[in-house]
Amino acid sequence: LKLEDGQELIGLSMEEFQEALGLHASDSERILKLVSPDTKISSRDDISLSFSSREVVLPSGSTKDFGLVFQKASDSDIAMIDAAVDDLRSVLVPGYIIQSMKLPEGHEYFNLSGPALTMAIDGTETVEGRILLLKNEINETVAPTIKISLPDEGGVKELGVVTGGNPAQIMEINSSSFLYGLIPSGHFIIKVGWGETTSFDHLDADEVEEVLADSSGFPHRYIVCADEVAPSVTTSAMPSLAPSLAPSTAVSVTPSMTPSEAMSVGLPDTLEFELPKGKLGVIFGGSPPTLLRMARASPLQDVAEIGMAVDTLTLASGVVYGQLETLELVNALKSSADQEGRILRMINIEKADLTTQGGSSSISGCEALGINDNDKTNEEMELEAMELELVEMELTSQELEEMKLEDLPEDIQELQEIQEAALGLQEIGRQQEEVDSAKDILLPTGKLQITFRGRNPPAVIQKIKENSPLGRENIKGMAVDTVTVNKVEHFELNSVDVTKLLKSTANVPGRVMKVRDPSSTAFKSLPDDLALGIPASSLGVSIVGSPPCVKAFKEDSPLVNKIPPHMFIDGLALPNGYTRLGLKADELVEILVASQDQEGRTLLLLNSKTRQPSDAQEIFPEKLQVEFPSGKLGISFKGRTKTRVSRIHDDSVLEGKVYVGMLVDTINIPGSSMFSGLKANEVSRILKDTKRVKGRVVTFVRPGVELRSRNEEALSDYSESRRN
């Protein structure tokens, strides 16, 4: 059988041939080669390497589960597939090179040897969605390396590693570190970088620690490691399965540069942009004031560059502030926060000079603000600067909780106790403001005579007409957080959403609308995904559509107010580990009914605004033991070498307990031996002969799991007893 991508499958059994046709049913072209029964057919291992590359998605599991064996590619240590279990041979084709493996988190392994790749696969065996890149030829320009994506925050200590030496080497990895299992101890750190343009190599352990500390807060950080240092092979040629996150042409960083100097490489010489009104969500430090951090919601995210220094601040009136200290800059920004037309000029301090003072409109920060250093003690000035910077950062509560003392400028670090107190007071005040700003409004039936604005959530109350029943509530200008109707809470509503909802439920009593100040950060938001446990009972809901959505709830439904609007049911996970994804409504209802006596079921919900339905798939548990009742079972099996469940009949007592496609591993009959390694006809015969026996236990495993060897002694004893 020749597939669309050029791969040829040779020497297949009947079951394997049928399975291959099913797996590749979407191919636009498949070529079947038939020969006379008298003709000698090709060897099963004679598989063409005609496709140049292929991406293969691995389920969770180890090399043992997949039967994966690697050997050295010719003239190279790079891993080449030598063998795989029959179920995976159609995709993990012997003879192909494994050029890379990528994990969903962004970690990538390149051109590893067989033992190293085995360790990487086994160390990540619980991960779903690993992607192997198969090649039919070796790319010698790619170094055997491991690229690890790092969290945005933290240095060496926070990563849970100990480094040492020159070049830097990972000496120890804490067992609680996320790096544990991803990379072995003893590897060298050959590159540290972030984004697509900034990276450093040839670093010793101290420099690695400094670069990671300096880059804390930057997105898309990574390290590249290797089990040996190979200066002749660069990492810039590494391929990537996700180009948007991989480094492109790296910045040139010479070994003589300090990390601080190197941070300026790749920055523009100058930047000039207009500042919006209000808070900027940034923090400056040093002299001249250098941009150290930006909050995620800062309006300067797309225009400013961390590491650049402030040269001048020009107001709409034409007044120019130059040669500013950090305190002067922060005061100037705060005092002019309500002004439009402010222009900030920033420079790369390594490549451009600060503007010199000159002209009547150009004045120093001290002159413009009337600051006299003698009027305040140093501690008072430092405290004021600290307070202003903390306010200017406009951090979320999560960022405040994650913020550490070392993240702040050095002059502020000296005031540790004051800093902690200021953060605590700010957080307490923010929480109190959030509570005070929320207001629950009981809505009467009928028309409300109010209008809303806002294309994006939350909708803001724009107008309250004179005859509105809400005229005395004083809520004009407030934003809608939630609307609760019949115990169902609706949120993330824009003006159209809330208008439609209120109009369609105008006759429903007891509706409650929660409103908040539009600047609040406490608005309820819809999660991207939600795992919802459901009881062992009828759910009392109406499920329709594809993907399935809950359309209505009975009054006594246990799911009332638990399934948020705008979320669909992507799948169902049963307590035995069986999971179905990408279901249609009728398929979901069928499984829910069949499993309604099982405790521990979980609905898998996705946000329809941010997520797409999964492709249809079923995930088998690794091992499943089922006690068979006596009597008729309503189950069929197939397979000459491996017995798999081929059908569960409509009236079967095993519906919802056993799944088509799982393999029979063992059968235990009370008072008899354990049977294993059975053919399909043997399984059927044993179950039929023992149909009056209670307590029979059959163990099933998912395809790819190693089966027990054939128990010839048990079969011999069984055959002898049948003859007698």
C-alpha cells in the first residue's frame, strides 16, 4: 500500500491493512499493489524512505510503550529508528532519522543520539502532544542540543539549578524544578536568550546568572544546552517546529562584552513617541532613567524598549525636560498625566548621547519642578520615588504577589521594610476599592429603558432614560460584570450581548445585574478551558449542536450555574481513564447515558471565543480491568496475534465499560490459571465456555502497551479439561 506522502507499507496482516486504510482515509491518493498468491512478496521490513520529512505526534508513553529502538545513523551518532511496535510502524518508520522532538511547552531537542533521545522521551512520558520530526537524511549543520523555554520571571535560583565553571555547566537540578527530567545534569549552557533577536553565548556560570537576573520579566526566554562544548558548530542553524518562538539570526555578542553592555545590542539608537494620558505601567531606575520593566497591560508595550534611557520629555506646551534623574522623571510624568501630546525621547546609551541643555524652553527637571534637594532628607526623596514608581507600574494583584525585592532598582532595595509595607497597603487599598465598586442590582421585569456602549466587554451603561425603573440606582457610566438569570451567570458581555440577554429575559423575575467601575480589574472572565466534575446520575440538561452545547437546564439539574455561557463541551473523561474528544451531541449523550452510574466523570469544556473544538479522538486508559458478569456478554473480538475488541453490541452488558480497539492482555477465571497471549478465537471460546462463572476478570490495555507473553501451560490445562 503506497500512501499519499510516498511511504510504502509492505507485508501487512489483514488487521494492519484495514487499520492503515482507516488511518489514511483522508489521503487524496492511495495506490494498492496486488500480486498473484504464487508470487514471493517483499519483506515486511523493505519499507521505502521516499518521503523526505514528516512530523509525528506522540501520545504519552515511554520508548518501552512504543517498542522504540534506535541505532546510530551512518557516520553519525544521531538516532535512527530501528524498530517500533506494529501499531506505530506506519508512522515511526524504521530507517528514518529523528532530527528533533518538540514539547507543547516549546522545549526542543535536536539531533540527539539514541541513548540521549531515549532518555528525553522517557523523561517526558507523561506529556501528550510531543512532536517528532523524521528525516530521510542527516543535517550535519545542526548541533546535538536541547533548547528549553524558561518562565518570564526568575533567575538561576528560581529555576532550581546549580551552575558552575567556564563555560557554564549545570551541576545539579533540584527534583522540584520544572527542568527535572527535561535535561540531564552535566550539560553545558551554550546560549541564553529571549525573543527573536537577543542571545548570549560563551558565558561562564556567573555571567549566566547575571543575564538571567537582568532578563527577569522578559517574555520568550530560553537556554540552549549540549552535553559537550563544540565551538565549531553553531546553534543559529537549529530548525524549529514553531518559527515564531525560535531565535532567528542572533545578535552578535562578543565574548569581551559584559552582559549589561550586551543588553543594548539590537536596540535602536533612538526612539521618539507620544505618551497617552493616564498611568503608563512602567518602572525606571538609574541615571539617566532607564526603562527596567513594563506591566503586561502597559500602553507602551509596542513602542518602548526595555533597556533604553530617557533623554527628554516634551510637554504639549513646548517645555522640554532634559538631563533628568529618575525621581525628576517620575514626578514630571505624574504631574502631567492628564495632558495629551507629551513626547518621550529614548536613546540607546551605548550608541547615542544625551541632549545637552540649551534654549529658553529647555530646562532641567529640578528647575521645572521646583525641587530643592535641601527641602527633603535623602530617605524622604527615596521613599517618594519608590511610591511614585510603584503607582506608575500599575501592576495587577498577581504581579504584585510575584514581585520580589531584587526586581526593583538598587536604590529602592535599600528600603526593604518600607517597600513591603507600601506594597501591602497598596494591595489592601486596591482590594477594598474593588469590593466598594461592585454593586448588585435586582432587575424588575419589563423594559429597563437603559442603553449600553462597548464593542468589547465589559458593556458600559451609557444612558438611563427618565422613565427607567433604575433611575435612582446611580449606575450611569458603570460597567456590567455579570447578569444572573434563572441561576445561570452570564459574563464577558459587550453592549450587544447584554442588550440581547436583557431583552430576551424581560419577563423573567429575579434577574440580578452586577456592575463595577470600568477601571476595575475584578471583572469575571471566562476561562479558556474548564474541567467540570459531574455526579453519577441523570444531568437534567438538553445538549445540542456540534460542538455540543448545553441549551437548557431542568430546575433540579446538578449542573445549574456550573456551565458558563459561551463554553462548549469538547470531551468527556471517565474515571477509568477513558476519554473522548471532539464529540457530536448525540455521541456525547450516548456515552453520558451509558456511564451515568459512574462516579468521577469529568466534562471537558472550552471557551468558544478563544478555542477550537478538538479533532475527534478517543484516548484509552493504559490498563483497564473489567469484571465480566455471567451470561451473555454481547462483545466480539478480532486478531490473530493480538486480540482487540472489534464490537460492543447494542444490548451488551459491557456498554460503557469496555471499548472497541483495546487489546486483551489477560483473562482470570476463578479456580483456574491466568490466560495470556490469546488469539481472538481462543478468547471467544474461553468466555463462552465459562459463561456461567461469576467473577471473571479481563484485563485490557491500550494499543502500544506491551502484552504479557503467551501462557502455554494454562492453555494446555484448559484444552485437557475440555477433552475430559
